[in-house]
Amino acid sequence: MAIVDDLSEARAVLGDLVAGAGRVVVFTGAGISTESGIPDFRSPGGIWSQREPVYYDDFLASEEARLEDWHRRFDMRRLLETARPNAAHRAIAGLIKSGIASHVITQNIDGLHQRSGVPDDRLIELHGNATTAGCLDCGAPMTLDEARVELEASGHAPRCFSCGGLVKARVISFGQPMPVREMERAEIATGDCDLFVAVGSSLVVYPAAGFPLAAKRNGATLVIVNRDPTEQDQVADYVLRGAIGPIFEPLSVGEA
Ligand code: NAD
Ligand code: ZN
């Protein structure tokens, strides 16, 4: 394992690895979006570090937990709508566009990869997307605007217009089963790459954090780009330590 903490060296290592790779998969976590103004999960001061998450079982069991979850969704919405993709999102979209990267696997729920131009068939959102909602029973969609109107009119957590089931933001909460199709897509993409780049994740949330390990087991080169040490630095081939935007910026310029 090589740790690189000098910016120009990190840029050179990333550029060389990408240029020499056959097929790249990029895996992202909350750290890629902090430079877009969205706090991450574990750094001090992050909005999640101040409040316990609402667990899936509590959402199912308790109206109070559902209302708390909805209020947090509405609060976060403003933040997500005003955030803009940064240099790293743009560089990664460029790698997809040029065919160098096959897929982006993300733990993020902020929708910034879509907005930077990664098409749906190249994007795997393991933890869903906070910009929409849906019925947990029949899957019928509900917009956040509709959910808000329902909640404000009734004082209760919104219920499905078709079947009366519980409606929830389309994110995977702690304790909620992972989406089967997205997990399958991520497994296939991981198995097919020869360079796996894990960006902005502390690599502690499983099963998502299993993908870098699986890529390495399959013989891919594993690169971790992150400011702080991660759980998997020891198994990585390269650890590029520093701010994500600046490390990716030259790739972004190259793709513009
Ligand atoms: P995490 O908060 O556990 O780890 C983020 C890592 O990124 C940290 O190690 C931190 O050092 C690093 N980092 C932050 N800003 C950086 C920067 N500018 N440059 C370099 N490194 C930087 O995040 P995680 O591993 O993705 O796990 C958090 C979970 O919470 C995920 O499952 C995700 O679904 C959810 N979440 C999503 C968002 C989002 O959608 N943007 C935000 C917070 C949490
Ligand atoms: Zn329904």
C-alpha cells in the first residue's frame, strides 16, 4: 500500500492509473459532496453527527418517528436543491462519458451524480435518492411536494393515494433491506473492472463497503481517495490523501 499525500503526486498517480486502466468503477460516499456544501456523515459538525438517524423499524412502528423523518427530509431538501456538482462529480461524469469508467456506484442520496450528467444506466444508487418518495407497499410514487401538502393538511405522516400504505422518502434507512437490483448491478460492475476508485467514504457502512474489498479480491487495483484514514487503507494499492475536488480537477479539465 502506498500513501500519497502530496497533491501533485496524487493527481499524477490518479491520472496514470486511469489512463492505464481497461475498465474503471468509481465508488463514492458523502465526502465527494462536502465541497458542494452537503455535510458528510462522520466528520465533526455534519448534520448527521448531531442527530441519531431514524431507524427503519422505528419508521414502520411509530408515527412520531415517521414525522421526525419527514421533517428531516423537508429540511434537507433545500440543501440538496441548492447544491451544485463540483469538480470531482464533473470529472467522474467525464470518465463515464468517454467510456473509461463503466459505472458509478454511490452511497449518496443527494442526486449530484445525475445532475453532473451520469446517465441512469451507468449509476447505481445503493442507498436510494432523497429527492423522491414512494409507497412501501405498492411502490406508487409521491413527490416531496405532495407529501408535504398531505402532512400539513392532516398532521399525519403521508399515506399512499392508491393503497393507503406508508409512504417514505426513497432512501435506504439504517436497518432497511438493501435494494436487490442495485446490489446485483453493483456486484456485476465490481466484478468487471480492473481499477476501482473509492472516493470520499469512511468505508464503514456495510454492505456498501464490501464492494471495494470484492474488487480487490477479484484482482482489480484499489485506490482510495479520502482526506482521513479509512477502514480499508491497509488493503488498498494506493491511498490518495487530500481534498477530493483538487485531486480530481485535472481529470475534469481534461474532459471538458
Ligand atoms: P462518511 O461521512 O462516513 O465518510 C466521509 C469521508 O469523506 C470521511 O472519511 C471524510 O474524511 C471524507 N471527506 C469529507 N469531505 C472530504 C473532502 N472534501 N475531501 C476528501 N475527503 C473528504 O460517509 P460515507 O462513507 O458515505 O457513509 C455515510 C452514509 O450516510 C452513506 O451511507 C450515505 O448514504 C449517507 N450520507 C449521504 C450524504 C449525501 O448523499 N451527500 C451525506 C451524508 C450521509
Ligand atoms: Zn401504495
